[in-house]
Amino acid sequence: MTATAPCPTDLLSRYDQGGFYDELFGGNGDSAPHAELIRRRLASLDFNDIRGRSEDAARELYNLGITFLIYSEQAAVDRILPFDVIPRVLSAAEWTHLNAGVVQRVKALNMFLRDIYHERRIIKDGVIPEDLVLGNSNYRPQMVGLKVPFDTYIHILGVDLVRDGQGVFRVLEDNGRVPSGVSYVVENRHMMQRVFPDLMQDLAIRPVDNYGQKLLQAVSEIAPAGISEPRVVLLSPGSYNSAYFEHIFLAREMGVPLVEGSDLVVVDDRVYMKTTNGLAVVD
């Protein structure tokens, strides 16, 4: 027989941060006091119990169809959402700082795009080379001089954040065209509440359930003037798109139709949706 080493009583006693900043343990002199209760609760859990709950979560995610497609040269593989049973915990102060920074960043990006399609001061002042902008494949000459509601060009921004070695947040990239992934954030939270209710009990966790309503409100605000109840649709490339689960999720959360290009038609410069009762204007 081959003997197996006994599991430590404390689940986290052998955890090695590898010299990196860690949300549970901190780093660089920070002990992450905001995560102390989570650490204690994790330490009290049995390893086999945690593994069993993780397996239950993976099974439920698969049964619920919470998946994404990965395309390769051979085939498209349907993968379930990766679920990490160890939560990443941010303090209220960290979140307040991040929130202010992201809001500032969205504002700056929208001001940049407005300038590019109007005065182009940033080019005239030599801040950014002209070729870098006008030679970009995403530059649209048709947008020059066009007034957009609230001077907003980016309505949804996906900001990818990372920590550096000292634990400082850095922006890896801005996804300003068709960002995806928020549905997995919401579903991950739901799964955590079902699988680890004891871990999250009595913690003041900021909610994420209202994202659909927030998104609907944001896009409704840019409808033409004078329309009190604008018709909103969510446009999807279809079921073979890697983020199709998210498209279904968001349409359901927003309470709007999920459409593909073939469901829409343009008549007299207005977009219409094909319905069983004829064409319906899309605002």
C-alpha cells in the first residue's frame, strides 16, 4: 500500500504566495484585514468538503448551460465557466478607488473619441501621431462631425485589471467595442451563494444582480428624443458565437428581444425588427 500524507487541519496552512500579492493574505506589509473573516472560515473547512462542493458547482454550471465556446483549428469546444471556490476579496476602500478610476477612464476615452471626430486637438497638439489614428482600421470617416447623444461613444466598457508585484491595480486593456463576460460575474456570484452560503454569511457584499436593469437604463437614455418607452433589442451573431450564453443572459435580464442580423431591416434610415405582426421600429 502507498500511504498518503494527511491533510493539514488548516486548509490554508501550506499555501505559498510565491512572493506575489494575494487578496486573501495581502503582501508588501499589508495583511489584508478585510479578508480575515473569510480566511478563518476557509481554514475551518474540510478539504474533501470543499472539493465536493466544487464538483457540485461544476455539475450545476454544466446542467444550467453556463458555458462558452473555444474555437480551435479542429473544432469548437464547449467549456463550462471556470469556478474558483476561493473568492477574490476586495475591500470597500479598494472598490471605491477602482470605481472612481474606471469612471474617470470612461470619461477620458469618450472625450478622446469626440475630439478625434471633431476638433482633433490631440493630433494638432502633437500628443498622438495622426497616422496612428487615421490609419487605424477601426477609424470611421463617416463619424466625422456627427453629433452623438451625451457625447458618448463608449456605452459599455470592459476594463481588464491586474495587480502588479506590489498589489497596485493596473489596466491591462480596455474593451470598448463589444465587451463580454459580465454574465459570468453574475452567475459566479449566484453559484457562490448556493455552494458556499456559510462562507458569505453576514458579509456586506456589494450586489451585482441589477446589471441588466442598469444596462437597459443606459441604452434607453440614448433613444431619440420624445420616446418615453424606447424599444431596445440585443443584437447577437448567433448561437455559434463564443459569448452566446451571455447574449441570452443579458436579453433575459434586460427583458428585451434577442435578435440576429436577419431579424432586422432598414427602411428610410430607420432600423426595424421583423415580428409576426409586421415591422416594429427599434429605437
